[in-house]
Amino acid sequence: MAREPIKLADALRRRFFSGLHLGLLRPGSRLPSVRDLATEMSIDRRVVLRAYRELEREGLVELRERSGIYFGSRTPGLPGLSPPAEWATDVVTRGLAMGIPAPEFPTRFNSFLSTVRLRALCIECNRDQLTSLCTEMTSDYGFEAEGADVDELLLEGPPREELRRADLLVTTQFHAGEVRELAARVDRPWIAVSLRTDIYKEIARLLGSSEVFFVVTDHRYAAKLHRIFEPVKGGSGFHSVVMGRDDVTAIPDGAPTYITRAARPKLGDQRLLERVTPEERVFSETSAREIISLMIGSNMHALSQQDRP
Amino acid sequence: MSFSENAAARKLRITSELSQRVSSGLHLGLLRYGDRLPSTRALAREFDSDPRVVLAAYRALEEKGVVELRPRSGIYVAQPEDAGIPVPFQRMDWLIDILEQGMSFGVPPHRFAEHMLRSVETLRLRATVIECNDDQIYSVSEELIGDYGLEVTRVDIAELESGETLPAEARRADCVVTTVAHAAAARDCAARLGVPALVLSMCDDLFAEVHRQLAFRPVYFVVTDPRFEKKLAGFFQGADGSDHLRILVHGRDDLSVIPHDAPAYLTRLTRAQLPSLPLLERIIPEARVFNSASSRLVMEFVVSANLAALRGRADRGGLAGERRR
């Protein structure tokens, strides 16, 4: 009697392993109840239970109270993953499922992003937005980027050199019409990025209860901002401060203050620098997706050309 | 020359049989794009047919883009569609989605590859692999090394049971890896080392396929360690057609007894020891063995260890005492 549970445990262990390998059992599958096994094997239930307990000690099965007996134990495994770790894990695991070993994944993936270095020409009507567009195209997407003033490009004459050397024209929706026309002239793809609206919404909200200051470098951007906030309730409380023209020290302490990427490095006032809200990414998710598609598409095309004999 | 009607019918049958084999091989992970396929001569023997008929079947498959005939070299599983682009990446949506998600975690596309590289290769991680036979120790280890970039110390469970102390290298492990059969021993060992135990489940496709075939014909396995022979026999014990199972041990049994038309499976270890056997041409090598949940578990371990190390570095403002590549 004393040896019986061990023997039964052996038999069950063999049976479960075989089921596992044949795909009949998976971790988490429900196993026959003590009663069913006892009936099937014509043995005492207590003997079956003892065998199951033995397997439970080995971590092979799990007895869940008032629920049943399950194959495999819940992996004590690893502490919970942070969302970025979860994402990275998913990405590399899917890569592996597609046949790419994890150590090779980054390089293989990268060839779809940086086989060709693409050149973007950002087109806008003011230096502040040109700087934002160029910075984002370079630091986030790895483009070579240069900026050009929309009015200058539209001048009569043959297309300017920077238009002809660009792989992509980038502008905002304000100048979509003009850039579409320019793109047609040189036969280049173009994109009118939509900008994230969170910063504008936040300023509009703040204007309801306080004055808001915005430090820029180009008076044309200042004028544009005024047009945006004029109709807003409290819009008269919106003040643009153009570097080199206006006095930044006139900004009251404690007033919400924003600054463009172009203006930030020029701001000498350390005290103000510490409390201004810097500009974050400006492209909306939809635009990000468009730019990424174009990058991957161009790289894939370049790769398929390379491999052609 | 033109085939008689009989030959044309045979060509069709062989074409469909080969097409089926390639597609199920790819599906099961037993074949990969670019793998070499059996020669027309070998297949002609197997199908008891004229090599020219087999060649015609291969040509038909070449037209469909399933195989590629390289003159004076052999016949290979073809890359589908555009040869310039590796298959996984033909799904552009997938790439875009990944990059878009990455941006929401503050990883711009331009930094993506670098971020992934750090997530998997900041640390050189070491696994102690515990198994009860050389074949499985080898296949688990090779997969950890090749697919996950881990370093591996192999431990035979017999050494653990005999009370021998673990080799120093095994004690320096960052994790202990085993299969379900040795979960308890591995957890025990991991607890002593103070590292996680990763208990892996194997992909059941191969065994399910073998099980299906056993119902109507003999299936051969070639292994290296007689202990795996015994274990393997146990998996199929009592299953339908288990009397069709033939397990040969390399070095002990005569491999030439394997009939030409029988499916034959080779463990990775056996294959590594038989670099140029003509038999290999038509034998199916063991491919990846971890199932998808286990694959994710190992990857979780790799990524979380690396990201934790990166965070630690950032906290200390430098590299201290870490084993780096």
C-alpha cells in the first residue's frame, strides 16, 4: 500500500507527458477528476489523490480548490513586465516566430529603415515651424532635413535646387495647396502633416483663467498664433513674445509660458528657461504613420533593387 | 520528348505530393526558405519513378514559385515573391504598427533598432540547461544560443541526482532552463542559485504530425542518447500506431535500414554529428522546438533582464560590475 501512490504517480506522469507531446494536453488543461480516475483504474480515491499530491509537489499538476486539477502549475516565473518591456518582448517574439533570431532582429529590422538616407525638404512660412519640422524629421525619423520658405519657393523661374534634391516635401496643412503644386512641378511625394493639438487645447483652456505667453523667433509665427487664439474665450490674454523684438523679461513670473524649439537655445534668461514649457513632438499619430510608411516603402524598394542581378 | 499518359498522371501525383510536403514542412517549421530538397534521383527511387518525371514535377513547382532549381547545385525551397525582401517583412503594416507603438513609449523610429539591440544584448546572459539526455540538452541549448543569444551551461540531471555539486559555470547562471518533465528539479536548483527557473514546453506540431503518420506507416527517429530513445518511446506508448514507431540510436544501430519512402526525423544533435550523410538529404531535421508561450517566456526573461540592467546603469550613471558583451 505504501508504494502504491508512487507507482500510480509514475503512471500518471508518463500519461501526461505523452499527452503533452502529442498535443492532447497543454499547460492549463484540465485533468480527470480524482473520482473519474479512481473509477477508471478501479482504485481507491485516496490513492489517486495521494498520487496527484505527489505530482503537485513536483510542480507538474495544480490542485485548485473547488475547481479541479490542472496540468502544469501557474509559472511563478518572472515579475510583471513594464509596458515598454512588454512591447519589446512582443516585437522580438514575433520576429522569432517569423524566423529571425533575437540577436539578429535589430539589424535586420534596421535595414528597412536606414538602407537609404532620405532627404526631406520642410516647407513653411516661418522659422519657428521650419525648425520644429526639420528637428522632428531628423531626430525621430532619421531624415536629412532642410527648411525653405514657401513664398521663396513659389517665385517664378526653374525649380530651386533644394526642391530637386528632396525625396519628400513636408509641410503643415496651412500650406497644403501651395506644396501640392510645388511637388507636382518636381514630381516628388509630399505630405501635409497634421500637428498635435494638445498644446493648442491646453493654451485655450488656460486662457479662460489667465494670460498665456508664447516665445517665438519669427513674427510671422506670432501672427499665425494670434489668428489661432483670437476667437477663443479670453483670447485677448494671449501674448506672443518675438525674440530680438520683444522684451522677454516683461513676462510676469508665474504666467504660463511656452517656447518654440527655435527660440529655446536663444533664450539667455536662465530663470525663465527653467520654467517655460518646451515644445514636444509636433506631428500627429496619423502623420507619423504616413512618414513611417514612406520610409519603409522607400527602403524596401531600394533593397529589392539592390538584390536584383 | 513527351510523356505517355501514365507518366503525365504520375507527374501530377508527384507534383502534388511534393507540394504538400514542402508546404507542411514550412508550416511545421521543419523546412525553411532556402533549404535544400532531395535530388530528383533520390526522389525517383522513393517514388519508384523515372528521374525525368520527378524533374518535370519539380519544374511544375518551380513555375508556381514553390521551389527553385539551381543548375549544378540542387533544388531549394524558393523564397516567395520578391526576392529582395525577406518574408517576415513583406507585411509592412506590421512594421508600421511596431514603430508607431514604439513612439508611444518614447522610442522614435530612428532609435528603434538601437533600442531593440539594448533590450536583447546589453547583458550577456547565461542559462543553465537541465535535461535528462544529450539530445534534448543539445536542442534546448542550441535554440537558446542561436535564437535568444544566451550563453549556456549544460547539466545532465543525472549529475544533479548523484549529488555532485554544480560546476562553477553553472552556478553563475542568470536562469535555469528545463522542460516540463524536470520542473521540480529545475525550480529547486534555481531557488538555490537565487535566479528564475524557466520551464519550457515543446512545440507539439512535430509529435502530432508523427502521431498522425504512425496510424498508417512506420516513422523513424534517429537519436544519439539511448536515454532519449527510451523517453521518446514513452511519449508514444499506448498511442495508436505506436508499434509503427522505429527509434534508431546513432552509433549503435544501422541507419541504412531506414526505407527510402519512410518519414525519418533526426534530432539536432544527431544531425550535428552526421555532417555529410547521403541519408540527410531526405531526412527531416528537427527545427525550433520551443512552443510559442515558451518562446515568449524566454524572451520576457531576456528583455526584462536587459532593461533592468539599463535602468540600473542609468541610476548609477555608469557601468558597474556588469558582464558585457
